[in-house]
Amino acid sequence: MDGRENGKSGRNRDWIRRREFLASAGIVAGGLAFVPRHVIAAAGKPNPSDAITIAGVGIGGVGHGQIKSISEEPGVKITALCDVDDAFAKKTYDLFPNAPHCRDYRELLEQYGDKFDALYCGTPDHTHAVICMAAARKQKHLCCVKPLTRTIHEVRTLAAEVKQRGLMTQVTAAPRTSDAACRVAEMVAAGTIGEVRQVYCWSNRPLWPQGMLRPTNIDPVPKTLDWDLWIGPAPMRPFVERWPDGHYALRQVEAGEPPFPAVYHPWNFRGWWDFGTGALGDMGCHHFNGVFAAMKFRHPIAIEATSTKVFDETAPLASIVSYDFPAREGLPACRMTWLDGGLKPPRPEGFDRELPDESDLYIGDKGFILGSELVPLKGQSLTPPPQTLVRRGGTWPEWIEAIRTGKPAGCDFEWAAILTEATLLGNIAIRVGKRLEYDAAAMKFDNSDKANELLHYEYRAGWKL
């Protein structure tokens, strides 16, 4: 339910660019030598079978490719599946014909819970927390698509739960343990480009409608879709199948070719605050994973944002969000700035390169790092430091290794909670429209009641975390 990978030529070009960026950051899972299953993490079943058994929830969109990749890891078996949309999930059901399937994740846990050790969650952002929390309470290891949750209260609560239970977890952000991410961390730690006081991260997202008003028409819900389950804890609204041809919500997407003309499902949930987290939520965790590791960032002390027009229900077409981090572990205070919607940072003095559609730029007093490439000041040279960090196999191998051995994955929920919280803080700053002072220890803003109200929301009747 999270998205599809196919589309027309314009969309294919974007998909190729995205894959190139993610590959450079290490998101494409590499090989990892098989580790015999002589032990499983203490949180798992006491007497597991030789195969790690995994269930998937939300396997019709991006979940289709991801659950397939997980199944290709040595010693892994997909034993149960769940999706609210039978038609959208059919290709995945057909791929695993021996795995029973259902629509409701609660039914999956109750009826088939004894058939799997771990659960993959690939649903829209607003249902991550309730699904993962329910599975955690059944003592299931977890892998969730990014961002981990839709609210800061959810991410704090869920991260605490899985830590208390000793579960092995992973989030699908571009790995900070890839060769590219480790090279950056090594250069920053060695002072190769000098002190870094400014970092830029930018993305060409969104590739789905944003900055739109809610449609007023109502369409019949397809028999293959459980709309009530899709809405989950969010406020109920009528189902609308698609935007009319030529509608501005479609025209505002690059080349007029969004992946789907759908209003909410599939794919286009991302632009609605009730269901998604916009371009920052979609791509921020990918960028921030390596940046936060290299820069030793944790929680910002202040956040401010500017953007195109912000509607009550939808994310803007483009935004700029700045985060201020205090001095930490021998590193000076630093500002990290996020840009999306096709915006790029200004080229700093001494930087003689064209900027790509999406990347990260570290600005030091001796030079720069663009992506993972060392860029000296014009006319000078820099020497990369020796390799000191251990590279790992990628998103899926790390998670499977964690389940087998108890060694945490590189983007486990404890770490991913920090990344997710940063993206959500940025979205709150976008919606509030003022500089926010943030007390992470108290989980509150010191200067905005409106911002504090956006830390969570009241779930729809019948739903709880």
C-alpha cells in the first residue's frame, strides 16, 4: 500500500534517479554470508525452527518488492500475509501461494501468530504504530518501512516498548552501515574537511499530489478494499477513487505524471497530514540516517521552516526546514537544512560543482563532502582517511542477522526513532510557521502550544496504541 515502482517514462526517470541515490547510500541490500541458526534473539520463540518465519502486513505496494527481497535472504520463509486491499495485494499473494492471508492485522496475529517469528510492516505511515505495537506485544521481531510512525508520541512509545521487550527491529532507511555512509562518517571524524557547521540535505520529492484541498465527491468503496481498516486510527472520511483528469492535484506533479491518479489509496496518502508525512517524512529518514551518524546528531534544540502555502490537511509543494544542534562530543554547534520540492541549497564559496537533484552536502572549513565524495576547496587537495568502521550487509541482512544473533540492526527502532522524530519535528515547524524551541527530554516545545498539540492526536473510536 506504500507505492508502486512502475509507471510512464517521466516517472521511470525519477525512479531510476531515486534508485541511483539509494544505491549510492547503500539501501540496495548486498550479500551476507549465511550464519547458521544456532541461536535466535532471546525475545523470539524459545524453540524456533531452522527457518526464520516472517509475516507481512501492507504488501501490495512497496511492500511487494520488499517482502520478496526479505524472502530471498538465506534461511527465511514467508508464512502469512495481510493487506486491506485484495486486488492490490494479489501479486504478492500469488508470489507466496502457500502463505495464508487476511485483511486485518489483528486477525493475522490471533489466527496465524504461531506461524511466524517476525513481522514486516509496509502500510501507510498512520498505521505503522498500531500494527507494530500489536505485534510487539505478541513478542514479534519487527521491520517497518520509514518513517517509523506519524507522530512523536507514537515513536517514543513504540521505541520504548520494543526496547523493553528486547525485540530485534529494523527500519528501511538507507543504511548508515553502507560503505558510502561509513566513508562520510570516517571523513567527518578524521576532520578531513575541517569543522562542519552546516549540512544540507535535499530531495526532488514529492512525486505525488501535495498542496491540495479535500475533494467533495464520494465514490463507492471497491469490494476488494476494506476502507475502515485502511483509515485505521485516523479520522474517518469518505472514499474517493481518483482525481478528475486535469485536476490541479495531478498537474502540480512533475511532468503531469504522478504514479497514480488516486486521491488517497494507493500511493497518494503521503501528501495528507492524516495519513502521511509529506516529502520530508518520505525521504528524510533516508538522508538523515547517514548524516546523524556522521555528525553525531541526536535531538535538535530549535527548528524553523518556510514553505509554499500550507493547507490544514495537506503538506506543501516545497519546503525548507532548518535544525539547530548544540555542540556535542567534540563537534561544534551545527545547522542542518532540509529542502524538497525541487529546491537545492546555495552553492558555497569555493565549491565548484553542479548540484544533483538530491544529495547531502557537508560544508567544512577545509572542503566539502557531496554525497559520499570528498570535494576540496577549488585549487586545493584533500586526502581521504583510512577505513575504520565496519561495513554491513544492508537492510534485510542486518535484520535477519539481528534475529539470529541478537546483534542490533543498524537502523533499529531505538535509532530510527531519533531520525523519525526529526522529520516529524520538521513537519510541525512547517505547519506552525514559526521558529520552535524544543525540549527533547520533556518531549515538548517551550514556545508554542499549537506545536505541542501536534505531538499526537486522538485516535478514532475503537483504536488505541
